[in-house]
Amino acid sequence: KYGASVEAKDRMGYTALHRAAGVGNIKTTEYLLASHASIERRSNTGKTLLHDAIERGHEASTGEVLIKHGVDEDAKDDDGKIVRDYRGVAEAKSRAESQERRESRRRRGGLYHG
């Protein structure tokens, strides 16, 4: 309506669809796909939409939407990483965050109880 392109990129090469998928925003991801945003776009480092969604822990949300729309699950980024590699990063990050939350609760518990 206002002339903005769904394919516009920021300085990192990310489109609005990259950003929406990367933060797990299903509604915006679906809206952009319905607006004919390309599922083939890559960032400046060659990351696909799916790489970004999975790396940030959104495989079960926006990752599934992208897969349903036919994103290439076998695509490699500029470092040769595939989706499976990004799953490992997301899982390790999730484990580290869980450990940090446990440690934080333990420290707080120690402060409050003595």
C-alpha cells in the first residue's frame, strides 16, 4: 500500500521475513509469505530463513511454517553449515540457558536463605 518492498534488506542482508522467522513470529512470517516474500533469500553470510529460525530456537514455530512453504532444508550457508548444524547450536544454547537459570535460582536461594 505504501510502496515498501517485502524484499528490502538491512545492512546484514536480512529481510523482514528473516527477522520475523528469527524471532518466532508466526503471524508475521505467514503474512509476509502470503505477500510473496521470497523463501530463498539469504543474509550476507548466506544464512537462509530456516537457518536463522532454527539457530534462534524457533524450529517448532516459524521453522515449521517455512518448511510447509517449501524452504530448502538442505541449503548450506557460506560456511557450509546445513540445518542439522544449526539444530546443534540451538540445542547447546538452550542447555546453557537452562543451566544458567538453575544457577541463578540457586544463587538467589542462597542470598535469601542465608
